[in-house]
Amino acid sequence: MKVSWVKAFLKKLNRSKILLLMFLPCLLFYLIFKYLPMFGIVVSFKNYNLYKGIWDSPWVGLKYYKLFFHSPDFLKYLRNTFLLGFYKLIFGFPAPIILALLLNELKHIVFKRFVQTVSYLPHFISNVVVASMVLMFLSPSSGIVNHLIQLFGMQPINFMVKPEMFRSIYVLSEIWQHTGWETIIYLAALTTIDPLLYEAAEIDGAGRWKKLFHITLPGLVPTIVILFILNIGNVLDIGFEKVFLLYNPSIYETSDIISTYVYRTGLGQGNFSYATAIDLFTGLISFIFIYSANTISRKIGENSLW
């Protein structure tokens, strides 16, 4: 009995060897860069010394967690990180859905492909270049935005020293950079909708808006729910690079987030234990967000991650 089970397993393995080989790079990536680094969590419970190594460094328990929680700016870092992620979710998440629906309505194939290509391209621009473009466009002396403002007889604005403008600038740059690329998933989901449904709706006299609300959007709901849950889990996972390149001491009030604080006070000063404790705390909060969103989605509807 056991031998037959092993033979059946080996037969399936041999039959799927091409697919397994294709999956291997992805598996290695997650093993090397996602799962193996989890071992480093132990550093957050030790007074890590680079020369002593992880095992010989003394245990300090929850010292660095308490240090972070009792930091006078703890709530500020948490608030800034959450608000950036929240605004990005509220304004950035619907953007690729809207763009996908608009592209789906285009009938001119050449123009449709042109728009898709133009909207995808910003995704491949590095954050360093995007941040440089933002600073150049918003420059009070030579930026194109301030040139337009002056054309209307107003005084130029130094956007990058105004704390109240940082979140809007960051979210808009994220939408411009990633909306086109994220649209691919929704366009793929749209191809799975049965064309016969649209034909039946036309026979019944349904217009474009009725087909949109009664066929297209319901067909996208499973994809939207899954991606929304995943995005909720990333609310606190704000990209470090762009914020670091855009912010400056004059706008720390709204731009200083957890990841920049980790870099400045943790890694910048060589306190790896402190930096690891903060990152683990952020990861736990993100897990709570995604688990809660998935639980609510499962109870309300039929779509969830598990």
C-alpha cells in the first residue's frame, strides 16, 4: 500500500516537473529573502553586539519594545505611518479599478494599447528618479507647477517645506507611478466575464451603465475583495525609499514615519535590536489588520484569502 502511494506521488511529480521547475525561482526567492530572515527576530530580544554575534549577545527581553512604546514621539510616528497608508488605500486603491473600467470601454485597439503602455511605464521608473522628478516639478524657482501658478498672478509656493502638503504629494506620486501597472490584474479579471452576459443584457435593453453595474462590477468583486484585504495588510508598510528621498526636517511633523525613524535612530546609530523590535511591532500590526479584514470579508460575503 505504501509503495503504491509513493509510486503515485513520484508519477505526479514527474508529470509536473516542468511546472515545478518554473515555480522553483519563486520558491527560492521567498525562502532566501522572506523566511530565512525571520530568524533575525531574536535580535529584538537581545542587546545585539555585532562582534559577539546573535547567540553571545545578552538577552534583554522586551526592553526595546518598551523603549519604543514609551518614546515621546511614538504616537506621532504611528499616526503619520497610518495616515499615509490610509490615504494611499482610500485614494490609490480605486484608481486602477477605474482605469481598468475605462480601458475596457475603449473600442479603438491602437489607442487602447497606447494608453496602457503610457500608464504602465511609470511603474518601471525607480523611486530615486520619481522623487527627483517630484522635487524638480515642485521647485519654487524652476518647477513647472510654480510656473503655472505664476501665470495666474499668484506667488510661487515652496511645497516641500509645508507639512500639510506632504501627504497629498506622496499619495499623488504613488497613484501616478503604480496605477497603470496594478490595472493589469483587473483587466485580466475582466476577460473572465462571460461575453454572453453582455449580449443577453443588450437584448433585454440594458445600456452601458446598467451593464457596468450589473455585470462588470459584480464580475470584479472577488478580485477587488482579495486585493483590498492584501492592501489593508500593507497600510503600515509604507515604502521607505520615496519618503526618505522626499522628506526633510522642516516637514518631520507629517512625513516622519516608522521606517524613517528606524533608519535614523536604529540603523543609523547601529542599534539593530531597537530597529528589529520596531519592525516586528509593525509586522504584527499589519498581520492583525489583514486577519481582521479577511475575517470580516468571510462573514459578510464569500470572498476571502482563506
